[in-house]
Amino acid sequence: MKLRNILFSAAVFGLPAFHLSSVSCQLSTVRAQENIITVNAKKLGAPIQPTMYGIFFEDINYAADGGLYAELVKNRSFEFPNPFTGWDISGQVLLRNDGPFDRNPHYVRLAPSGHRDKHSMIENHGFFGIGVKSGEEYRFSVWARVPDGGNAKIWIDLVDNATMEEDQKLGNVGLDISGKEWKKYTATIKSKRTFAKAHLRIWGDGKVTTDLEHISLFPAKTYKGHENGLRMDVAQTLEDLHPGVFRFPGGCIVEGTELATRYQWKNSVGPVENRPLNENRWHYTFTQRYFPDYFQSYGLGFFEYFQLAEEIGAEPLPVVNVGMACQFQNNDDAHAPATKEGLQQFIDDCIDLIDFANGDPTTNQWAKLRADMGHPAPFNLKFLAIGNEQWEKPFFDRLAIIAPEVRKVHPEIKLIGTSGPNAEDDHFRNGWKAMRELKADLVDEHFYRDIQWYKDWMNRYSDREFYTKDGPRVFAGEWACHDRGKKYNHAGASIYEAAFMTNIERNADLVHMATYAPLFAHMEGWQWRPDLIWYDNLGTARTASYYVQQLYMLNRGTNVLPTTISLNGGTPVANPVEKGKDGVFASAVMDKDKNEIIVKVINTQEKASTTSINITGLKLKGFPTTAEVVTLDCSNYDAENVPGKPEVISPKSSTTAINAEKGNLTLSPTIPAKTFQLFKVKL
Ligand code: AHR
């Protein structure tokens, strides 16, 4: 080892440089060191917000209907523009529009066939088929009546149309319908086999006219057992992440292709049968991946989002429209007038939403609706984002009208503005300037970028000339490292996400929230990739990016610990990288509640890195002798987890020895190429 390196080592071990004999003695026990990470545990740094790492949900890639929302029937209320989208019909099937639910007036009539042996039948294809599992039960429900009075019988079959067996049925049940009044009927069907592509077939006896509306099928087991519930395995992936914040319901769908098709939260609450259908822009936005059957049923609505946030322990963060349709898709005249009168509806939407979440059900109509839906206690909403990816004057003018009105009524809510769709251009800089002037509490930044961008911006949040001490905090609301090839996700890109997050963590005084995006994708129904979690009709897969997020979420800590890195014997610096280059990246936190120190180290280089991690400044009676190590190996660039093969990449646990001396702890790992390693020291 060169003398220069020994002197640096002496410095970071907290020893005077002239104690060369003791330094040499210590160093002789470890390998030649390339990199030295020094964590100063003497003084706690900035608190890390509980909201720091979270999730962003948008109904893209069949994330809601056909995904997280456990409903298995597509177009259950016959409200799609083509009322029989998703359905096959045969026999005497009539569409009518004077049903019991005013906002979903259509229903079907199974009319007499005119012959003893003929039946009228409707058959639903589900979302890319209906996934059923052997021995599992499914809850069928329907609103029905016999318009002429009397009794009728319908049969409900789960079928495999492609089978060579004598009987297509995987399970079935009969249901007696009686009387002229609309009533809800339920029945349970058990599947005798696992099959991803079942259909739901409903047929009548062909003799008595029978009307059917809101035809629904859910797995009997949903996440936390809610009747209008979520797919258990998909929701479990969220619970297992332990997100601190949950942003919903979009994204671009909040804006709408025009104002009329924006996400309107008020349409997404109340009885599920009467939530009106909305189109979904992801059905037509990418014409090379066109999904004409992609709509929003709003079955997964704001009540369900708040409930999910509560159940997974995340702060809810709704996004509402700012009186503007999507700027990418429209000229400025597509927006609501930038006057208080023109925007009143949008102001009301904000205030009423806060009341829906937090209000007193005895005095507020929206809070009463929440209570009627089963949640009398408040949801403790603290944040509200107004606008998604908006930019320049049309946005600034509208936010300048809406935000003060909301603040007047609800000063306790933190308001989140946006810096637009880019993270480095003039719109972005102007956005930040305007958000400062409007005193937004946080600014939502978006950056779907390639590996080189991430290498170039590894020190993004250390730039304190741009991100000043006072003013809004950062919400990195949509981001992911995209890269070459047509894959669901790239392990080789995920390593840059892990490295970038060290900069987020080191700057926890500035960055209060960060959410990877998009969250979900159906293997057969995606419009956008990569995505964090993939599923098909039977299973899920957590990507390498998921595990990166999870490792940060599970090891968030309570306070930053100042950290320096000396690369290859170079000067110890707080921001270690040469712009645009691969390297070794690190951050460290203290968890005061668990009394542990966690050091995250990411090696994005093609070669392994011999590294010394020195934790200095501890005052301890006894010293730990081992640290837990969690390793996420991303060296196989194209490796990915998909349903059916969900564990190609996953974190592995091991331990490593700690060398303890005079309040300093030293770990001496070799960090393999393209690997994220996390070291947890229990004090
Ligand atoms: O996450 C996909 C889209 O990316 C979001 O809807 C939008 O906010 C961004 O452009």
C-alpha cells in the first residue's frame, strides 16, 4: 500500500497520521483497500421523513380493473360504448337502459327463447380471461328481477372453452330469482381446477324473462376481506414493501384527454353499482399497443384507496385536477377558465375531498358518505397534490387561484405542486420558481430516464444552489431508470436506481418523498414498461427494482448519518462520483427506534470493489461483532422476475465480521460488480 493511502486511512480511522505503526498494524489485518466509506455516527443528521419512500398508483397497464381490483368481470354494467364488450351473447339477449342505477342505466334481458331446448346466454371473458384456482371459492353477485313477476332460474358456470373434456365447467351454481323488484343475489362457485383463462357463463331456462344488472365475480378471499376488495396476492406485494406514502390515482388519468374525462373522485365513491364508467387514456395513447377494452369502472375508488393506504401503513396522497386537461394533448383553450368562478368546481373538489377524508360525519355530507361506506373514523389526510405534470403560465395561474382557497379552509394540509414532465429543462426551472412563489409545500418532479442520465445526475439533490435551504421540499413523484431492450424490467438498470437513492437519502433534509413509477403491469395488458410489479391472472412477480425499493423502505432509518467516500485512496468526499461515471455510492442512516446503523453501498462498476466501511464516533460499552448483510446482485443485466418465475433475482442475507476498536467499527466487504449491499449493525 502506498504511503499516501496509509495516510488517508489513518485520517478516516480518526488517528493522527504520525501513528503509522498502529495504522499499519490495523491495515495488515485487512485487504488492500480501494474505497473507504466513513460514517460519522457521532452526530445525527437530518431526520428521514416517514413518507420518504413510497408508491405511486395509476390505472395504467391494467393496474386497477384487471389488476389490483379483484373484480373478475369486465364491463359488468354493460356501460362500455359497445355495451357487449367483453361479452359473448347467444339466444334472445336484449340490452335495456332503464335499470335501477341512474348513472349506469344499462342491463340485459334474457328473454324466452321460444323453444324448450333453446337457452339465452351471456358469457364474460374477464380481463385476458378469468384466473381461477383449484379449490378456491368465487363470490358471484347480480342485481336481478323477473319483470313479469313469478320465479326464474339462472345457471352460472365457470368454464374452460378450450378443454377437450366432456364438460367445460370448472364449477357452477344455480340461482333462483323471484319477483318484479330489483334485488341483489349472491352465490358461491368453487373451481375444481386452476386455469388462467376461464369465462363466466350465465344462462336462463329459456322460458321466463329475466333481467340482469351489475354482474360481478370476486375471489371469496380478498385483501383484508373487503367485499368490494383487492386481489390478495397483488395487494400483498404492496404491504410487503412497507411504503411510507401512497400517491393515487395518477398520473395522466387525473388530467383527462379532455376535462370531461379527467379522474373525478366524487364519481368514484358511494355504492359501487352507481359509480359511472370513465374512459382510460391508456386505451388509445400508444397506438402500437392499443387496448380498446380499457376503461375505468371506478370500482377501485377513493374510499378504497384511502382504506388501502391505511391498511398498508402509508400516508395517503391524492392528486386532483387543477382545472386543466392534459397539456400534451391539448391547446390552452381546453382548460377551465383561470378565474375563481371558472375553477370553483375544482376548488370544491379539493375542499370536499379533505372533508371526505378527515371531516366529521355528523356535520359534513362528504364525511357522512365516508362513514356510510364503513369508515366513520377519519383517514388523517395530510397531503394533497393539485395538478399532475403541468407546466408554465396556464398551470401557475390556476394553482394561484385554487391553492389559496384550499388553504383558507384547510391550512393544515400540505399542498404539492409540480415542476412538469421533465427534470432538467426550462419548464422544470420555471416550475420550481413558480412553486416557490406560490409557497407549495412540496414539488413533484418526474424523471423516467436512461442509465446515462442517472450517471450524470447522481448528485442531483446535493445541488444546494438550485435546491435552496428554504422553500418547498422535493417529492420525486415518478421516476425509474429505463434502458435498452424490450424487457419487463432490467436488473442492470435497477442498480442505478439503488445508487441514485443514496443521493436521495443523503439529502433527506430536502427530499421528503420518492415514488418509483409505474407501480403495476399486467403481463398481457401493459402500455408502459419497466414497471415495479408484474402479474398475470394467477400470480405476481416482484422485479429487481421492487427489491431495491423494498430494501430502502425496510431500512429507512430515522436520521441520516454524514458519510464520506474515498475512492481508490482519493480525498474523502461527501459526493463521491465523477459526473457520468460508474462508481461506488453509499449512504448511511441511524434508526433510533431500533438502535441500529444501516449502511447502503452500491457498486455500479463492472469490477468488484474492495471496500472498508468505518463507522466512527460511537460511544458504546460493548461492541457488535457481526453485521447483517443483504445483497441484491444485479450483475445479470437482462435477468428479470416474471409470474411463474418470480424469484430469479431476490435479496440474499448473510453476515460479516466487524472489527471494533475505540468506538470505531470497521467492516471490510468486497462489493461485487453491479451489486447493492446493505449492512445492518445492531448497537
Ligand atoms: O407513469 C406513466 C405516466 O408518466 C404518468 O401518467 C404521467 O404522470 C407520466 O407522464
